Amino acid sequence: MISIVIPLYNKEKQIAHTLQSVFAQTFQDFEIVIVDDGSTDNSVKEVKKFDDPRVLLIQQSNAGVSAARNRGIEEANGELIAFLDADDEWMPEFLQTILQLKKIYFNCKVWATSYFNSWNGNLLPITLRKIPFFEESGILTNYFKVATYSHPPICSISVAVDKQVLKSIGGFPVGIKSGEDLLTWARLAVETNIAYSTRPLAIYNMGEGYILSNLPPRRQDVGDPVGKELVKLLDRYPDKKALKQYISHWHKMRASVAVRCGETMEVMKEVFLALKYNVLNLKVIFFFFLMLLPSKLRAYIINRY
């Protein structure tokens, strides 16, 4: 049996569609652990419309998405945990493909597929570079290199993990607003091999925050706890060059967000850190010069390019 953990917070208009994509799976031996994280809309009422004994609804006070996922992990009866967000969906073959990966790559403890980004009704497959195998599936022996030069290869809706491995890393980090999932995949990549299918079988519905002219939906964490935890992994990961490149990429992403928020000093700090961990990451310098421009011209360039 597969336990599917869905954190839920104010998704009354999306949760039914998400659940329908689960019930449409070709593999049906699952339970759905929905953790309502203090929703203030009709999300819970929408869930209760599904009369299926495989649905377990847990309600708690608002504590954040990581806490909700961790609660779902604790309550799950299965040893294989798949994750799905309450406004996203799976293709019908997702769970079946995860099980096939688990059977073929039995020495792995993480199994994932590629995914689509959904934007304005269009399904856009993510860009994958540096994949270390030529077949449709294989082992991501170079996870950090792939994650540096591609879209994030693992998304919180396209992965299943062994329950005991999740517990060994402490689950999802609580108290982090942005990047908590990326840190979790990084910690798992250090602990175990990741089996991967390049076939996109999950759909991530992008929000307005992905329009570069808009402010990001979540502000970055003060003190950058994700970046600091990534640095701690350096002592435990043999391919330090790849992990350093990934840390540089993380600071490049933070610089991009800081530009959109107009935070000049934050941009300069993130550019410096990106170059510190990879002096060849020269594209990040663009953000530095962008902040030297008048705000209207900077906004025009962001909107245009």
C-alpha cells in the first residue's frame, strides 16, 4: 500500500480536482492522508464530500506546510509515502510508475518522475539537463548537478520516499517559508540513491507569483536557513564540486527574488555568495547590474526578458 500525504490549506476550489486525479490512478491500493492545516475556507467541507474509506482527514491548527507533511508521515500506515499538494494533480500512471521504479531500483529509497508546469492552460515539461542515463529511467547519481543546470528535477508532487528514510532526516524542516522542499531533497540525495523517470507524470499548477513582474508569493527567509543547511551537507557529500555549484545556484535564485523585491543590499549579498561557491557562475552578475538601474527601467527589463 502507498500512503499519499496531502497538506491542505485554503484550497476549496482545487482540492476536489486533486483528489479526483488520485482516484483515477491505475494503481488503487493506497490511502490518502489529508492534513488540514487550519483552513479558514470550505476546504474541509469539500474533502468530506468524498465518501471513501481510504481517505483519512486530520485537522490541526495552522503550523505550516512542513508541519502538515510531517503529521501526515506520522499518521501514514504505509512504508512508502507519496506527496501531492492540494492544488496539483497526477497523471493516471503516476503511482504505477513509482512502483515500477521501486521494483527495478530496489536499492534506492527515493523514487520520482519528471513533471509538467501548468501555466494558462498549457502543460510545459520541465527542462532536464545532465541526466546520467539515456533510457527513460535510471538512477540520479549526480542529483546536484542535474538540479543546478535544470528545473528542479524533484517536486513535492512527483516523488515517493521510504518512510524510515524520511524519519532519519527529521522529515521536512519546520519554520522555513521558502525552499523547505528543496532542502529535503538535498538531504535525501546525501543519504540514498534516487531512482528517476524522465516521463512527466505530475502537474504543478503555477501561480501568479511566477510572473516575474509580480512580487513572489512568499518572502525569503531571513538568515537563509536553507543555504546554511546546504553548506552543512558539504562534509558528508563526496562530490563537493557539484554540491558547491548547487549552493551557488541556490544563491542565484535568492538574488533573483531579491531583485523582484527591490532589495539592493540583499541582491549584492546573494551575488557575492553565488560567486563564492562557484566563481564561474557569471550570469549572476546580471542581477548586480540590474539593481544599478532606475526602478522603472529595471521593471521594464524584467517584464521584457
